[in-house]
Amino acid sequence: MEELGISVDPKSARYLYTVHGPAYDQPRDVELVCFSAQWKNSPRPLGEISDVQWLHRREQAKFAPAVQVLCCEFLRERESNHSIEGTDTGKPVSAHVKRSAP
């Protein structure tokens, strides 16, 4: 993918999850459509990406808000299934967070 400097094997790509959640630092929601796939090269920041890090899920406070929702819901489902297999339900997860006025 062009902003991470990786090459994705399209034959390995499969849909995992869709989540609606709050946008990072904006008063609107975003939709994340997530896939798993095999890739080549190490991710690195390119284009609009300024930093790439592997973070443990215990560090969710560092994630964008919609990614926090994704991790919470996807990982909960994954743990209940004991594997990634079976999570391709096609059911979107929706989270609507009201922001408090400053």
C-alpha cells in the first residue's frame, strides 16, 4: 500500500470487519473496512503517514478513536471464537460517541 511501503498479495486478502466510530480530532464518524492479507516489506511512513509503530493492544489510548472501537469489538469477538476464523460475519460494528462540549 502506497502510504506504508508494503506490497499486498491480493489473493490472500479477505474481509474481516467494518466499524463505524469517531474520527480522530474531528466532530464526525468514519467507517473502517478491514481486511487481512499477506504482505512484503516492512511498513514505513510515506506520503501523509508521519509515523508507523507496532503497538500492543494494551496501548489503545494511543490509537485513533475508531481504531479503539475496532480493536475492542474485533478482539472481543476473536477471543470468543479463539481464532480469527469465523469472524468474517459481514456484520458492521457501530459506535456512536457523543463529544462533550468544551
